[in-house]
Amino acid sequence: MDFLIPSAMAQSGAAQEPSMLASLIPLVLIIVIFWFLLIRPQMKRNKEHRALVAGLSVGDEIITAGGLLGRITSVGESFVTVRLADKMEVKLQRHSVAQVVPKGTMDAAG
């Protein structure tokens, strides 16, 4: 039966439990890793997107979250009107703007 219970453990009687500090160190380490690898970069992206949405103006060429390319024709408090093609305008929520592209991108895309 020595292969199931190590001889040293069987002879000592009871196993020593690790201290409270030793058991908390892995948990704290995991939280720190999650903070630097997941939470902090996501907060940074959210801050950049809020700045992008706040800076939208008429004439900006944008790409929507759905991948549509258009030019802003009017800006409201929570909506923007985007011209996708001649005689085709849509209203979008401001937060659905994914990216502002350089002027002239619509003309180059053809």
C-alpha cells in the first residue's frame, strides 16, 4: 500500500496546511494578470472610442460597426445621419461609428 500513501505522510500523522498568505498569493497574482492583460486594455479602447464619438463632425468619413462606408451629413446628440450613396442617407446611433477614415476614402473606394 506504499504506492497510495507516501511513507513520509503516513508516518507524520497529519499534513500541514499552507498558511493563509500562501493560499492568497495565487489568487492575487491571477487578479493582477487579468487587470493588465484584459481589463486595462479594454478600458483604454473604451476611452478612445468615447473620444472618437465625441469628436464626430459634419463631413467626416466613417466606417460603421457593420462595415458601411459613408460621410456624415448631420450630427445630433445621440444620432448621426450618414450619406452612403447619392440619395441614400441613414440614421445611426453615434456609438455605432467604428472608425473615422481620412477624407477622400469614399471617392477612392469608388
